[in-house]
Amino acid sequence: MHFVRAKSILSPQNGMNIYRGCTHGCIYCDSRSKCYGFTHEFEDVEVKENAPELLEQALRSKRRPCMIATGAMSDPYQPLELQLGLTRRCLEIIERYGFGATVQTKSTRVLRDLDLLKAINRKTKAVVQMTLTTCDERLCRIVEPNVETTAERARALRVLRDEGIPTVVWLTPILPFLNDTEENIRGLLAICAEAGVKGIIHFGMGLTLREGDREYYFAALDRHFPGLKGEYIERYGLAYELPSPHNASLCRIIRETCAAHGILEGPEACFAYLRQFPEKYEQTSLF
């Protein structure tokens, strides 16, 4: 890792990335794509050491509270977070100033900050977003090698449920010829239903590949699934979008299951929920 002094921390949509780069090693990670302009090795994580100070300045200047999001481009609970504690410090600031928080992660390390998430949720709203891609623990170790497995993340979702923290699951990406099966999707949906998740985000069954990300993904296929890269190239060429041949049937299963369990389904509904700041608290805070 290396440290930088950032000039700003919040995007116009009130999102922040405390870290840049990642050590999870997920073979499909879009953040590796060259379009994001990395000037350092992806695993040499860039740390915005002044993120808490910048966040406090930004929240002080806001006229009314809102939801603050983190984790869209870089997991806020990478292993180095246990050493640095920048995500925790930012959550402390969010709680102190009466804002809401939504955290996107693949790591059960989020449970370290359960006390802060509960404190934020008592005042306003705290949501944890967790990515799930496969019920197959062996496959999980291949496609997401340096992060807790699906079973461990499922246990974290149940803990969050029991502690009253709402959760949203990212059911993406679903990789053609690897985890795009009815058995896998139904298994992941069963985890979501048992954990009482508020919503499920997906963008159809498949993945996207850009320059930088594509080369890393294909190299992983060559290591772990010899011959599969050839099938990808034959079917998709160098396309950006690689839809699963089972997209329609699997999406139908997701829609039907979400409807049966009262789960928000799809990005539009889930993003609206994640952005929504509790109205009663916002009205009270103005006086």
C-alpha cells in the first residue's frame, strides 16, 4: 500500500472511496479496467490518509443530512482496514453528524463496526451491501480467492439481520459457463431469503469485460479452467457485455422469488432505497 493526500472525498452523489485498488483478487473485477486510469499496481492499494478529515469538512458544509455511501470502486473492508481503521473513523464522523451510511463490501470484517452501524441506524439509517456470486465454496475460492467465502458472508448477513441492520445483496457477476446455473441462483436466493435481505441488485446474468479487466479474467480462466477462454472468445469475441445464455430463465427465477418474499428486485428499486434518507429525521434535524 501507499499513502496519498486527497483533495476531496465525496462525489456529487455523496459516495466515497477511501481506498483505490484492492487485494481481494476477484478474477472478474471491473475496477481493474484501464479506463479508470490506475498509475500503480492494482494490489498496491492507494490509501487516502486524510479521508476522515475531508469527510468531516464535507459534512459540515451540507445544509441537510443524507446517505453517505462507500465501497463502489474499492472494498472499504480490505485486510489493511484492520490496521488503518479509516473506514471506522469515517463511520464515526457520519454517526456524529447525523448522516446515514451504506457500505458495500465482500468482507465479514464489516461486523467489526457493528456497534457504529447500529448507532447510525438508531439515529437515521445504515445499510450493508454484500456481494454473493456462487454457492460453490470451491468455485468461490477460485473466483474470489482472498476474501471470505459465500458461507461466511451468509453468516454475516444473518448476524446483521439479527442486529436490525438492513442488507442488500449484489447478485453479480454471474459468469457464463461457471455459475450461471439454476441450482446456483436458487441457492443464493435461499441465502437471501433466510437472511431477510431488503433487496437484490443484479444487472442480468453475465458479466462485462473491458481492457485490463478482460486480460486478467482470461488469464484466470487459462489457469483454472483450461479451454474455457476459447469458448468465451468464440461466443462473445471482445464484446463488453457477455450475457449468460440462461439469462432469461434465471432472471425470471429472481423476479419470482423476490416477489414471493417481498424483496426489492433490481438496481432501480434498490438504488432508490439506498439513497432514501429517513424523512422524519430530516424534518426534525432542520429545527
